[in-house]
Amino acid sequence: MSRLALSRPALGVLAGWASLSVVLALTTVGPTANWGLLDGGGDLDVYRRGAWHVLSGLPLYDFPVDKKLFYTYTPFSALVFAPLELLPAEPDRHIWLALNLAVLIAVVVQSWRLLGYRVDRALVGVSVLMALGCVFVEPVRTTLFFGQINLILMLLILSDTVGATRSRLAGIGTGLAAGIKLTPLYFVLYFLTLRQRRVAVTAVAVFAATVVVGLILLPRDSLTYWAGTFLRSERIGDRLGHPSNQSLRGMLARLLDDEPPVWLWLALAVLIGVASLTLAVWLHRTGERLLSVTVVGLSSAVVSPFSWTHHWVWVVPLMVWFVHRALTCWRWWLAPAALFVALGAWPFWFRNLADPRIGFYLFPYTHVPEVLLRNAYLWLFAVLLIWLGVRAARSVAGAKAAGEEPVRAEE
């Protein structure tokens, strides 16, 4: 493993980026607008109320648990969230915010590890700067603001990816993540396509164990959830076509101005899933382990039935990969800068908008076509996928011309 060494200009860029990000996140939307970074915790309240329901013997899914918000995670997750009830009612959001910031730094550290860097004080310091630089990027900012669990789930999956070839515990994190929220099951397909069967089997076994635990401790809620409640995406969002739903299904709903046919959404989702996993395998075989799992993480948000923008936290490892490339070619700095601008939370530009948690996808579309703005995350993902597809095609063609043997994925 190599040591991460940054030049003074590169450190200056990261320090400036981190400072700008923190200042913007704390000042552009103040607490008076009820959207300041330190004035949130809505989803944390839902987690706590869900835990309170199961501890009090109340049904978890029959009615909203907090205001008009339904509990949408698994019964097992409510058991995991039970310790949150020990937190004091007012400081809980700040404690949870601090925990999420620590997890964000750990995500960046694990991303560097997947790139082959050794963990030392210099790497941790750079990771702190990068984590702060991502605070203003909307998926991260809204995860921190709402008190979401996305960063924790991503860290569990990344840790499995880091240890996939050397740790017998690899797969436990993904299984636990899936036991809390079903979307991480998508990564089981990723491990299978890489022929990392042991990791995939461990993840499935741990997930199954979480289901069993839920059935034993919360039998009524478990039967309600697994009998069909988990399929009801309207419990997550009241309008499928809302621009904040940056999933393929949401995009189709906006384009068709109606709920898309299930067959159309599934057909396109399968195509995108196959293309993403194929590219992920190629990236892994060519040594791009971080970019490989990042593509899968981003595609999981695309094919999911409902993906709020804060589900797109996989842009953080993508940022790390771009910075890694920028260390050898300064032009790569343009990529994280473009992501910072495109996915930044810029509500202060239009203070009269009804929903101030926005990135570009909710801007007035006077000069830019609505179809581009309202689906910004999907188009960015499409650009990434096409670019990687072209790279893969050229690489395969070059290898065939040179008569080289294809590299096999690690077992």
C-alpha cells in the first residue's frame, strides 16, 4: 500500500474547498428558514418514534409514527434504533449530527483504502478536509440535516468491500445494512458478479438472521411488513413524480406526467442494473475497486423505486476518486468542482421557492429545459456510465488487438 502525499497546492485546494463548503452550509440557509444544517433532525425523530412504538407495544406500520410520516424501514431497524431513546430529547440531533460527521470521515478513509493508500495521520487529515468539503453537496447536507442513516449504511458496505479478499467477516456489514434498509441487498448481486461468493453468502445469511430476529421479537409488525408493506413506495413519498425523487421511476413519472407502467420501469431498471454491474466488474478487474463499488452504489439509487436526493451519498466516494486522479493531473480538479456546483445546495439564489433544500433540480427552468433540471442526478449518472462504457470498450478492444488475456475478478 502506498502513502498518500499531497503537494502544498493540492492541500491548499482541499483546505479552501472545505472552508467554502462549511461556510456555505452554515450561512446560506439559516435556522430562521427552518432548513439550517443545525436545525434539522426530522428523520431522526422518525427513528426514535419507531423505536418508542415497539418498546411501548404499539403497531409500527398501521399509522404515522411522527406527524404525517410513516415508518418505512424493517422491524429489525426499529430494534437497532432502540438505543436512540436513551439520548436526551433536545441535544439528540446534535449528537447524531456529530456521529454522522465522524462516519463521513470514515467513509472517505475507507475510500482511500480502496485506492490502495495506507492509513496514517496524513491520510486522516486529508480525509477530514474532504469530508468537510462534501458537507455542502446536497446528498450529504440533507443526510446531515434530516438525521438520516445513509452514511452509516454506506460505511458498512464500503468496509465489506475493503475486506472482501482478506477478511472472513466481510459481508456482515452489508447484511446488517440490508436488515435495516432493503436497498443494500443490491450489493449482493455485486459480490456475486465479482465471484466473491463467500461475501455474498455471508451478507444473505446475516440479512436472513435480521428477519428472523424481527419475527421473534416483533411478530405482528414483521408479518405486516413482509406481507406487502415494504412494497408500498407511497409511504416514502406522497408524489412519485416529485423532483426530489431522483430515481429512474421518478424520472419516468415526470416524463409521462403519470405513474409509469411497472413493466417499463422494471425493463429499464434491469438494463441499467446489468450495464452498471458489467462496468463494475470491468473496473474491479482493472484495479479500480473504489470506482467499481461507487458505480454500483449510484446505480442502486437509480433503480430503486423511490430515491430521495439524500440517498445519493455515493457521490462522496466518487469525489475521492476524482481527487485521487487530480493528484497526478491537475485537470481532474475540474470534476469535483463541477460536482460541487451541480450538486450543491443553492437555495439562497431563489429564496422565494417553496422547497429550500434544493440543488439545481428544483431551479426555475427559464433558460434550461425542465427535463434536464428536474432529472439532474439521473443525467449525471448517465454521463458517468457512458464515459465508463467508452473507456471499457476501448480497453477491451486494445487488449484484443494486443493479444492479451483478460484479467479475472478476484475470488
